[in-house]
Amino acid sequence: MTSALRDGGVRFFGIVGAWMEEDVIGASVANALHQGCEQVFLVDNASPDKTVEVALASGATFARSFETESYDEPARIAVMNETMHAVTEQEGAERTWWLWFDADEFPHGPRGQPIAWYLASLEDACRLVGARFFHHFPAQPPYCLPRCHPIEFQPLCYEQRSSRTRCSHRKHPLIRLDRGAPAVTMGEGFHGYDLPDMLLEAPASAFIHHFPFRAPEVTLRRMTALCDSVEGGASRIASQDRYELTSFGMQSHASQRFALYDAVYAGRWDEVVQAMPGLTAYEVVLAPWGQEWDIDVWYSKAELARTVAQARVSSG
């Protein structure tokens, strides 16, 4: 996937930030490698489960672990930026593309093509790629299997758009660092970046598929650990909730999804849409993913069928 980039002296790496994502990070790392990343660097927020073990088994490169008492987005982004800049300097390439993603995000290029192919086609002046962003929901089991792209089981989705950026892109997950040029620093949530007037954005959008709801018991365990108060004290997400309430007038998307847990798994979609995180001036409509092109995955249909059959046997 990366040969066209490497032949031109361009490198392509991925970086993922994770906390307590052992059920999905193996697949998201596999997806990033399938998209053409030479390596995927893991920055882990001291996950209490097997997130690191699963990520490394799927091909990730351990970069750094850091520990915080609560969810700390500025600290997470700072560590990821430090990692990106250190690896870029160490590799010493003239141009280095970076794909930023969360453990529950599955990006791909325009019309389903691998990201590396799209990057190789861009004019040299383009150093930034924005992405259309789709939230997916679990309509029926199996909701998510560890070795598969979750879209196989969760086609139901809606697109979240931003009114604050060009092309309504919610995130800008792909940036290129050039030797001798001012260093680019990614912003919180991968929504923005510094040097906005110096980076030319690519003409076509990448796509990000977001899967915050997986198997019910796994999802509830993670959401409870993140959003529920501990022995009468503050929750892990409390400080982020306070910041977003002050800045944007609403709690974090994580807390909003936690409040929607029962409605999502009960299929009460009207209730879900009315309280949808990120709801703005546009109408939110839940519908199956229905593009005219397929999303390229790293396994065959036969392998998918065997994985599903094994899961059904295991679940009885």
C-alpha cells in the first residue's frame, strides 16, 4: 500500500490514543495498517485491561503509556504530538504523513480506497486531509467481533458535520510534516491544528466511521468506568464535562452516550436522535451506510463467515 509514497521519499505513519479499548483496538490497528500505514504507534492512557496487549498483537508499535487520575484530553494530545514529532525527526524523511485516530475509529480514503493510495495522488502542496465523520449504532447482534471491521455488523449511522470548518469536516485526521517547515501540532480531538493558513487542504474528503457502542456488556463496563461517579466522588470524565459545559453548553459526548445506553440497545431510535451528541442545525437521520462502493477490509468474505460462525458457537 505504501510503495507509491515510499518511492517518492514520503513516509506514512499512524498514531492511536487509547484507554480501555481491548475489544476494538485490534481491528482499528489492523484497519490503519491496511490503509497503508507503515507503523501504527500506540499511546495508551494506562488502560486497566488488555488494550496494549491486543494492539501490539495486531501490529501496533508501543510508543508510550501515561497515567492520569481523570480523562485529560490536553495531556493525551500533548503526548501524541510529542510522539509524532519525535518519530518524524528520528526517521528523517523529507515528508511524513500522519494518520491520527481513536481506538474506535476506522478511517479510509475517498470512495473506499486505501488512504495511502489517495495521499500518493495528491499535489505536493496539499498537507492536510479533512474527513467526513459517521457515528454508527448497533441495531442487532453480533454488534462487534474483535478481528472484523465493525461496519459489518453496524451499518446504521448518521453523519455529524461541523459548522466551524471548511467542507463541514468534523475532524482533520491526516497531516503532513515537512523537513525544514514549521512543525504542525494537532489540536484536541483531532478537530483542528495550528498553522491553519499554511496548510492546503486536499480536494476530496477521507471518511471516519466511529463505533462507540459494541457488545452491550463490554460497552457498559467501559462507559461506567469512564462516566459513573466512584464512591460518591467525581467520575473520570467529570473535568471534561465541566470544560465542555462551560465552553459549549453541553456535557462531553462520552457522557451523552452513557445516558443513551439503554435507548440504543433497546432500539428506541426516536429517543436516540432527539438526544444525539453533536446535534446542530441540520436534521439527523439514522440510515444504513449506503455508498455505491465497498469499504476495503483486511480479510476475505470466507474469513468473515468463519469468524461469525465461531462467535455464534461460542455464544451458544
